[in-house]
Amino acid sequence: MSVKDKFELKLGAATREAFGKALVELGKADQNVVVCDADLSKSTFTHLFAKEFPERFFSCGIAEANMVSIGAGLASSGKVAFVASFSAFVLNKGFEQLRVNVAYPQVPLKVVGTHSGISIGEDGPSQMSVEDLSLASSLAGFTVISPADEVATFALVKEAAYFDGPVFIRAGRIKVPLVYGPDQKFEIGKAITLLEGKDMTFISTGLMVAECIRAAAILEEEGISAGVIDIHTIKPIDREAIANAAGSTGCIVVAEEHFTDCGLGVKVAQVVCETNPCVMEFHGMGNYYAESGTPEEVLVKYKMTGADVAVTARKALARKK
Amino acid sequence: MTKTSDIGELQAIAKRVRRHIVTMIAAAKSGHPGGSLSAVETLVTLYFDVMRHDPANPTWAERDRFILSKGHAAPVLYGVFAEAGYTPADSLNTLRSIGSIYQGHPDKRFIPALEASTGSLGVGLSLGLGMAEAARLDKSPTRVYVLLGDGEIQEGQIWEAAMYGAFHKVDNIVAIVDYNKIQLDGFVKDIMELEPLADKWRASGWNVIEADGHDFAALQKAFADAAAFKGKPSVLIAHTIKGKGVSFMENNPKFHGVAPTKDELEKALQEIGA
């Protein structure tokens, strides 16, 4: 079965919308679930929860630092507490609070950053979070999740809610292709191999997973067998899946909508170095900020398409030979 | 631990806590005596009279919460914890030593009965609001007390929290400003003036109470007034003296963060009395 036949990549919902729907389901099942937002509830989709459970929704105004600490107070009093904002705001403006009120005392707060990466589009670099996976991962004891589509987001938000420890979940603004069928099971910390490859393996996260599948389809027509692994949990990372891919294909390309010098790629490289050293290339954002444009225009200009990832793959394969 | 409203008994406890403070900081050869000594009566009033808590059952869900947002005043909290029976008194002098439960700033990992790990200024009031909101949702009688330094409220997050507390009418929280008028670099008025302080809190929508922070009767009345006030959060501006109880530390910016020498400790203990 060809890659194209295996993956239809039909457009699904935005991961932020799946997050909002998961919150409502969680809220219905458990009255201990509470949500804080900082004047972006219509954008983060926490407004769905706010409408159903106004008494358990805490509007914090445009004050992310305060919101994170309030969320920590709720979580340390036994609530299943979520705080949400744009990823760029909750992590950058709330970082100190995430460090001292959440990570250091290991308070099981769930932090959701939406509108991540450059695919937010028109709003431009001040709202584009291209360092969030790095910031979140640097918080000791945090689990960091970056789902690829709405199915993964819905399932992983629900799993994260009762996860014993602080969790950051990265979500996006735009509708993204469906990578998973409705029955797919997800386990925090366990990567999912979407395609087995013989010649090389794409390791990716978030909306770039679908682009890696597209790249694999392009390469397949060139007679190259490329695997695709979805690292939906950035931290703790699935070392076994990475080591196996490095060992079996000897060539890894990491693709991410994030700075490549501090994101998924360096984490994968650490595992590869420690297990089965092999050729690696890193596809993503260099250490610069993007610009406004439609999400599609921005993604094309900053080389976040399957065709771009395939170019990087050919470069890696040339080095392998 | 026996609770008491008797001012003579509270004064005796305060004296022991002051002795603990200067002794442990001298032993550690570093720490913050000034802002610990200024907050003694506030903490003693809360832990031995006002707050509903039980050292034998520190996870009691309906307990009142105390957050030492000015975490550098850890010695006063440790002295009170030892007197209340939460932690051992005989190891107070291990303050700031490797492996000690008495860390440089309060650390929940070492003392689980602490409500918060603190030390970075400006975040404690928001944390307390979250705890107060959880208590309201649970219809719990829990009240939350957050001790802020005066210099600390130069942090912007305090005023984010002030807005939140007033807007959401969080009336089961009391912020206490330990207004000793000195911060690390000198007098507050010379670093970043806070006045008109009461007006700022009032304008932010808080019920403002001012009291002499070394007068037990005044503190008892202030906390009773705060508890009786509904519809707004309360802030107690506790007028205090930095280094209170040790003449050469009083109103002396030097003793914000410097330990007494051996000779100074002896003199301090003499002044505090047995």
C-alpha cells in the first residue's frame, strides 16, 4: 500500500478546538476540573468550557503571570486545573511563575499554549511561539506534549488532565490534516510509528508530522523508503523508538515548527548520539523570527511543507551514502 | 500545640521565636534577620491564635493556608513551625546547610507542611488567590493569609493579583504587608516609594486595615475585622520595625541580609531576654 493510499490527510479541526472540546468533556465528568484564561478564551476555545461551567472558569484578564500562579494555587488545592493562553504569552510572560509555582514544587497544573509556531500567520512574530517546546522542556519535571492533529489533541488533553505532574500542551491555530483515525490510542511518553522506513526516518511533532508523511510520499515515488515517527510527547522523549529508527535506517531527519537549535531535533540528537549514532539533518526554523502573511504563505515561505522536508531528506541521504 | 489568645502567652512565644531567628542565622552565617524579626508578631498571632490548622494533621483539607511570599524571611517561619510542632526545634541551627529541611528559602520538598515554596518575590499573592478560589468552590471555611514584603510589592504581579482579588470579590484572603520600610539596597522611600500605600490598595478595591504590626491586640483585632468583612479581599498594612527586638538591627538596612557575628548574637540574645 502506498503512502498516499495509507494517509488521506483530510483536513481536520484545529488542535486548539480539539483542546476546547476535550475540556468540556472533562468538565462534564468531573466537577473538580477548573480552567483559567487570560482574555483569549474565544481564541483558545476555553470559552466552550466557560459557557458550560461558568462557576469553574476563572477569567484572569490580560495578566498571564497572575493566571499561572492562580492556576498553581487551584492545582495545589486538589483541583484538576488548566491554564490557557497563546503559547507565546503563557510561556514567556508566565515563565517565572511556571518555574517557581509549578515546576519547583511539582504542582500538577496543566498548561496549554495555543497559536504555537509560525502557522498563526497574520498576527506575526510577537505572537509566534517558536521557542515554546524549549522553554517548557527546561522546566524540571514537566511533561511536554505536542499533538499532531485533533484526534491526538483530544485524547492527550484528556490523558494529561489526570497525569501526576505538571504538563505543557502545545496547540495550533489553523485546521490541520488528520493523521490519525478515530480509534487511535495514545500513551503519554510513547511515540507512534506512522510509517516504517528502510532508508531513513522522519521524526516530527505537531503539524509537521503530516508534512513528513507528504515528504515520505514524494520520496516513495523516487524509490526511497522513508519512515515517519510522531513524537507527541517531547518530554520525556521515547528513547527506544528513536534508537530503533536510528539503528534500523541509519538516517534521521527531524522536522519541527520551532527553532531547530533548541527544539525536538536536539533532543532526538542526544538520544541518537547516546544509542546508535547516524546521519542526521534538522528541518525547522533557524534562529530568526518569521513575518505576517496567511498561514499558508508563511508556512511556504519558511519551508514548512512536505516538499521542503523532502529536500532536507535528500541532503541527509546523500550524506549517508 | 495549644492555641491561645492570651497576649502574655503570645509574647512569650514571640520571644522564643526571636531567639530562634537570631541564633539560626548566626549559626548559618548568612540569612535575613531584619525582615524575619519584623514579622514575628504577625506570624505568632496567625499560627497560635487566628488560623485554623493542626500540626498533627497538616493535610487537613479545611485548614487555613499561610504563604510566606517574602520567602527570605524563612527564619521566622521556621521558628514558628518549630514552636508549633511542625518541625524539630533542635535542628534549626542547620539552617542553610546541605541536606537540612531548613533551606535558605522555604521549600515544600523538605517541609511538606509548607503551603508553598517561595523565595522569588511577587508570586505569592496570586498563588494564595488560587487557593482561596479553590476553597470557595468547595464551600470550605478555609481562609488564606499571604505575607508580603513592602519591597516585594514593587513587583508588577502583585497588582495583577490585586485587580483579580477585587474583581472576583475574593473575601477569604488576607494580604499582609510587612511594612518595615527597608529593602535590600536601603530605605523603601529611596529605592521605589510605595506611598500612598493604603490609597493604592483602596483604589484597587481592597478593604484596607492598618495596624501596629508588633501589637498583639491590634493584630488580633485586625484579623477579626478582616474575617468579618465580606465582598472584598482585605489587606492588612502592618506597620513594623525592621530588626524589631534587637537594638542594633532596628531600622538598620545592613541587617536586611547579614548574619550577626558571635558577639552580636550574644548581645541580641541578651536584649531579647529568656
